Amino acid sequence: MARQAVTKPRKQASQERSRATVAALVEATARILVREGFDKASTNRIAEVAGVSVGSLYQYFPSKEALVVAVVERHNREIMEVVRGVLAEVASLPVEDAVPRLVAMAIEAHRVDPELHRVLSEQVPRIGRLENIETGNRQARALFRAYLESRGHELRVTDLDLAAFVCATSIEALAHNAVLHHSELSSDSAADALIDETTRLILGYLQPVPARATA
């Protein structure tokens, strides 16, 4: 039975110089994953691209898998910054006005280094850390659920946990496939049509009829 790689960092960088070293190693790992693939991302290669010694790498990370996890966590943080920002902007808007903004946000979030997003989606299962990606998804669903709860009087659905899962998963899947696998759908012109159709899909689920028609 193959030994499972250790994916937790050895220690946290506390000083500015050590934080810079860790940042360089994580960035080098991301660049190699995109340009050369997971199999070429050896610790020696990562240290070379980062411009640090292998010994310095092992002070912070026990394996290349631990570095890939660090890349996933950084990527999740970048995406969650976009998610939190847009949800804060739409917090007071009615559902029919908020949903198109949220769909547009999902497409924009997937445009944050899409090639890296593709590689991580394909390679992370190999290191057994799918929970790192799922953590970001859970955070996004929790934020979306909180928004739905604040607009409960506009909704047909009553199970907000399920509604948040259905909506967030549908939006994520459409944005993911549009940006990563159908680039023609994520161009500025096509994205507008995709946003409109996805909005119709989500509103049709959340509300029995358009809100303005029942006002």
C-alpha cells in the first residue's frame, strides 16, 4: 500500500523573510502546475523555480503535496474575496436583482487564474485533499444561505439549506464549465446571455413567478 503524503505544513512562517520564502514556494508550485503539470512538480523543481534551497523548502513543507494544498488554499482565499465582496454589495437587494449579480460574480471568480483552477480541479483528487476545495464551496453556500434567509419573504422555497445547495451548486457548475471547458461562453458578449439564462433558471426555482409580476 502506497504511503500517503503528508499535506500539512511543518511550521507557519512568522517573520517577513520567512513569509516571503513561503510565498515564493507557493507561487512557484502554482506556475509549475500550470506549465508543466503535477508530475513535474517535484520539490527540487519547485525550489529551483522559487530560487530557494530544497532545505529551505523542507523547513516549511514536508512534500510537494503539502505545497499543492497551500496553492489550493491561496486560490480559495482569492475566490472567496470576490464572493464576499459581491454578497456584501447585494445584501439589501431583492432576489431578482441580486441573482444576476451573483451569477456574474461566479463567472468572474472562475476567471481568477482559470488555468490554475483547471489544474487544481483535475489534480487535487490525486492527493486526497478534496476537502480543501469543498471548504470553499461550503463557505460560499453558507454566505448564500444567509442572504436567502434575509429575503425569505420573497421565496417559494422553505428549506434554505437545500435551496442554498441547489442554487450555489448550479451556479458553480455552469460558471466552471463555461470558463474552463467552453471558453466561447465566457467571452464578454456570450457571458451576458449566460447570466440571463442562469438567472432565469435560479429565479424559476426560488420564486413561483417573477417578483415584479406579483407586486
